[in-house]
Amino acid sequence: MRWLPTLFAAEAIPSAMITFVALLMFLQLGVGWEWSTLLCSLLTLPWVMKSFVRAKLRQVGHFNWQLRFLELGMAFLLVALSFCFTDRFAAQWLIFACLFVLCLLCAAHELVARMYYERMLRPRWQRYYNSWKMFIAQSTVVLTYGVMVVGVGLLEVFYHNRRTAISLSWSMAVYILAGIYLLLVIYNLFVLRPPRVTDHTSSSLLSAVRAEIHVIDRIAHKPHWLGVVLCLAFLLLPQALLFHTRVLLFISSRTQGGLAVSLPWIGLIQGTVGVMAFSVGLAVGHWLLFRCPSSVLASSSRSLLSLMVLLLGLSPLVYWALASTLPSNLLVLCLAAFFAQLFFGFGLNATMPFVRYISGERYRNTINYLYIPLISFVMLLPMAASGWLVSVFGFCHFFLLNAFTVLLAYVAAYVGLRLVSSSSQTIHSPHNEK
């Protein structure tokens, strides 16, 4: 399995750039809170649209060659991005354009990599290697988010006597990352081989598109499908509002109500400690769900899902406490980020009954649930509006409001799981089977 580590590392680097690092880029280049959160939310649109291009990528086939071309394209975009950091205002939009195209290629790479993975390994081995995939991907996120942000902070200290210190630091950091990524691409050029199992399910693009239309039509005919989607949206509302604003809290000055944390500290707290805690929570929750019965009607499944929903709602309280007390101790900030992200990662597994009800088992091998189209879709609007809400209410009142939305999330989880259970009973009842 020489291709496994580098294939999913090549997927995780641009994903981390878009999901986590892009917000810091925009903020340091002088883009306001409102525009920064809006632009970073728009960068998730390619993940929302993945279901509409899956059929075309599947019909093209030759997954190993698709992966090579996509990775070469992403390496080129990372190099281009490193030259976009100037003092001109237009550079901010060039950065957004590069990141958006990078996300398009990254979303396509994720789809093709999943199809390649499922054809290279039998289902039994897929279950075994899923944990390794997650470990590789999250380790790469620590490298991209944590180490890179720390490096940018150190470069800003090194270039502090230059007028363009911030732009030069980001340009150098992205350029180094592009070099590392290019090494992965070159390695994958030689180790990726044709899949052992070919795809015989669609012989033409028309049949592939018809298959996707059939899936959409089947979803629309599921009982209470819209209610399930709305409940999922309210369940994730507190986390969607929190996703970008936690970084705003750390990087903003004390006069703005923030913690005034330096960039290296953010890389350590959020990019390293936070990512590792999120990964541990996600992995433990995934393992526990795998051991429980798949039906949400089982008592053990209901108890575990209730615990996940409960912990998912605790992380906003952590950031409200930080906004209220404004601590400056590094250990306190690391512990707060650790528990907040641990609760987030563990509780995020509670969304899987909703995703399975809508999409079936399509995302059984997904590494990070945040990149599932349905989850990206329901989180997009609150994430986009979160910067504006912070500017209106201030950090302390915003996180207090966010904490109150947790009650709404608990109600939505209760109603949504009941809808999933009742709808599953209806679908699998003897009357419907006849």
C-alpha cells in the first residue's frame, strides 16, 4: 500500500488550506470579519456540489490518471498562490480565485480518490485501512494548519523590519508548502497503478447521469426527507456559527474583545492541539458507532447518539467562557481548545444517521464528515453570516447567543432522530416490501 499515505496526504493539504488557513490569510491581509467569513464559506461550495460531478468523474474512469492530473493542477495552483501576496487590494481577490479553483480540484480529487480506494481494496480491507486514512489525513492537517501557521508567525518576526512582512511571510510559507506538495505528486506519479476492479455500472455519461437523477428522485420520495435535512441544519447551527468565529476570537485584539493571540500560538492551540483533539474525538466516536447496531432504534445506539449530541453542544460554552474571561495563559487556552474540539469531533458522529438516511452508504469511507456535501450545505449560510453577527453583537454576546442555540440543536436532534427511526420503519415495513 505504498500509494495510501501519499494519496490521502495529497488530498488533505489543499483541504486544510481552504478550510482552516484561508481565514487567517484574509484576516492578516486586512479583509474585515464579514468579508473573511463570507469568502471562506463560499470556498466550501465545491464540496456542496460534489454530488453533481461524481457521475462524470466515474464515467471518465482511469482513476489513477485522473488523480495524477488533479494533483499536478493543485501543485500548480499552490505555486500560483504563493505569488498572489502583494500589497495591492486586487491580490485578495486573486487569492480567493486561486483558492476557489484549488477547492474545485480538491473536491474532484476527493471523489476520485474514494472511487480509486474502493476499487483497489475489498470492503473488509477498506474497513481496516479507514483508521489509517484518518490518521494520515489529520496528521497532514497538523502539518498544514499547525506547523505552517507557526512558520508564518516566525517568518513575520524575521521580516518585521520590512513593509511587506506579512505578504512576504505568507508567500514564502505557501511556496515551501507547494514544494512539499510537489514531492508528493512526483511520488504518486510512479506508485499509482490501475485499479484492480473496473467500474461496469455505467457505460456512458448518459447512464451515469440517469443513475444520479434516480438517486435524487429516490431521496425526494423518502418520507420526511425535508424535515430530516432541516433538523440536521439546526443540529449543526451552533458549530456552524462557531467554525470561523473561534479563530476571530483568538486573533482579534483586546480592544475588540478578542484574546490577542499571536500567530504561532494560534498554530499551536488551534492548528495542533485542536486538530489532534478533533481527530481523537472523531475517531473514537466513529469506532463506537461501528460497534453499535446500525439501527437508531436500538437502545445502545440511542444512548450513544444522545451522548454525542450532548457533547456536541458543550463546545460553544467553552468559547463563551473564553470570551467572558479573556485568559492569556497558554496552557488554559490549549486545554480549552482541546476539550472544545474533542467534543466537536466526537459529537459530529451524531450526524451520520441523518447522512445515511439521505445518502445511504455513499460516504462510509469519508475521512472527515465536514466535507460531506449535505453537511457542508447546511453549515454554509451560518458560517457566512457569523462574521457579521460578531461585528454586530461582539464576542461575548455572540457566544452567549451561540450557547442558547444549543437548546434548539438538542430539540432538532430529538425530532430528527425520531423522523429517521419512523421513516426507516416505514421503508422496511412488510407492507412496503410487498
